Amino acid sequence: MKNVIYLPKLFLALLLTACTSTPMQFYMLSAETGAPPSVTALPAGTVLGLGPIHLPAYLDRPQLVTALSEHQYQLDEHSRWAERLDENIARALGLSLPKQLGIEQVVRYPWAPRQAIDYQISLDILELHQTAAGQSRLSVQWQLKKADKSVLGKRFECSEAAGNGAEASVAAQSRCLARFSAELANAVRLAAY
């Protein structure tokens, strides 16, 4: 009989805990550089292909990731990406790069086989997380092709002070992504002229 008395109390305690738990928050990256559009725009009609974008398995998930040490990572169950991370990166760069390059068309991978691409940028995201020291890290290995011929391959590294909380971490990661976008735009401009 005692078990019957405690069961409703346990259920009520679980229900109260569920009602007072922290709500999930959703975040999006941006890559706006704040710089005015380039005066050296690419020729009219230039098409930039963006992708493929590869993520390591530790980032291919909805939760934001924090490194607790060199070997230990934590997934934040209450702070999540509002969309798949590779899609968010592609969309953010797809909004930023046309402004910087003075072009109208950025096509995301995979594009139609008939789609003519003048330049293609492919990305391997190596790191995108907050460190235990409060730094947001972005590390990307990227490659630029012009008409299916490799022009340039580089690694981009960025570390930004993140402050406290998921909002500050995503803002710092967005600043890194904006710096990366500026580097990509500069590389495309140099390949074009």
C-alpha cells in the first residue's frame, strides 16, 4: 500500500520538474562582414558554386558543442542550431559572398548537372565550437576551383573571445564566419583578375 501513496507524489514531482525545466533555445550563424560592397565586382553573370560542405561527425548534430578539455566535449541539450549546421553555413555564406563580390548568383551544392559554374568553393569544416577557455574556434580547409581546375587550397583558422553563454558563443562564431567569408571573396577576386 505504501507504494501506491508514493507513486502519485513521484509523478507530481516529475511533472513539476518538466514544467520548470530550461526551454530550448535555437541559434543561427551569420557571415555579414559589415564591409561595403567591393568596387572590383566580378563580371556580370558570374556564377559561384558553394559546396560541398563537409562537417566532422562531432558537429553533425543539432546541439551546440563546447570543448571541456582537449579530449572531452559537451553537447548543450538546451542550445541547438535552428537548422542543420552545414545548411546554415551555406546560407550565411550564400548571403554574404554576393555582396562582397558584386554578383547575383551563388548556387549551393548539389546543383543541376547543366548548371554552369565559373568558380566553386568546397569546404571541410574541421572545428566549430567553444573552448574551455571561452574562445569560439573555427577551422576550415577550403578549396577554390575555376572551371573545374583547382586554383587554391588553404586552411582558415579563427579564434574569437566568446564571453558567457550560447548567444555569445554563436556571435563569436559568426564573427569568425564573416572573416572567413571575406577571405573567400578576396581569393575569388584574385582568381578572376
